[in-house]
Amino acid sequence: MILLADPPAHPASPMPMPTPMSAEAPPQAVPPRHFEALYAGSDDPWHFDGSWYEARKRRLLLAALPHERYARAFEPGCATGLLTAELAPRCGALLATDGADRALEVAGRRLERHAHVALRRMWVPDEWPEGAFDLIVLSEFVYYLAPADIDRLALRVRASLTPGGVVAACHWRRPIAGCALAGDAAHLRLEAVMDLRRVVDATDADFRLGVWAASADSVACREGRAD
């Protein structure tokens, strides 16, 4: 695992799962201080570790990815790195970012044996890495952005995707206090702006899982199993 130098901080916001927001948080965006406060109280504020709900969701996301391997992947809003650690064996190189220093510290310990994984402090979409990716994973943070920032995120994702690249997104569907959109609406907004082919659209009682691709082929077609 490589911890990259911090880029300049910007007042945007990533991170996962629902919690009530404080009264002063604006309805259109959740500020960085909210996540800093959460991590000040716990290294696992959303209780990811030991949750079957979370483990099942990660496994479904990984199973929905249409390629077995990816050369260069990007996971913004990585939190404490649980999904990152499970993505890592399928990636030649993986960049994972978060805006909370404490989250990156915990993720760094979890990922220390993965030399091909790089961690960086970054608030998307204001900050964005250079280069192209054949996999971008947006998990449990898009609803924390203002709608206009979701549009900017989608444009950045589309511009950074390789010709055969894949985007996966997974988000809580229920309303979240302080957030303008829940998971369903966030996915529809992403899809409209990214303008990619939908590969998977799975709706659970609690979360929405979507996968989009820049190419038109399917897994069965690539293996010669479909006409």
C-alpha cells in the first residue's frame, strides 16, 4: 500500500452510508466537518466491520463487475478500505481516496500488504486524479454531494474512463437527513450525465446497485457464448 502526498483540500464531500446530519448542515451538501466529527468518535462510525448487510452488498457489487481483472481502478470515498481490500486482488493498480484523515489511517493499516494500492486524501469532484481508469467504483457517497456536484462528478468519471471502461455504483435507497437525493435519484442522475450503457441495475430493499460500461459487449459475447 502506498500513501500518496495530499493534494490541496477543497470543500466537497465523499463517504458512505446514512446517518442523521446535524441541524446546521445544508440540505444540498454535507460538509467535510461532518465526517471529521464522525471519525473523531469512532474508527468505524457506520459499523461496517462484522455487518452481514455490508459484506453481502460488497460481494454483490464485486460479482456484478463484468471483467475478472482491471488494469487501473479508482475508488473515491473509500472510507476505511473494506471494499478496497476486496477490489485489490482484481486490479493491477488501485487508487483509493477519501477526505477524512482518520479513515485513511484505518484503511492504510488494512491495506498495508497490498503494494499496488495507493491511498490519497481527496475531496471529489473538486479534486480528481490524473490519467485514465478502466474501473471506477462509486460506493455510498454520491448522495452526500449537491446535485450540481453529482453532475460534475459524472462528467469527470466519463472523461477519465478508458474506451472499454466500467463504472459501478452502490448506494443506500432510503432518505438521508441533510442529503438532497437518495440512492435511486443519485443513480438516475449519474446515468443521465455519464451517458454509458447500463450493464446491471439491481434494486434491493435497502440499496441500489448499478454498473455501466463504455463498450457494447457482454460477458457471454466475450466468451463466445452468445450469437
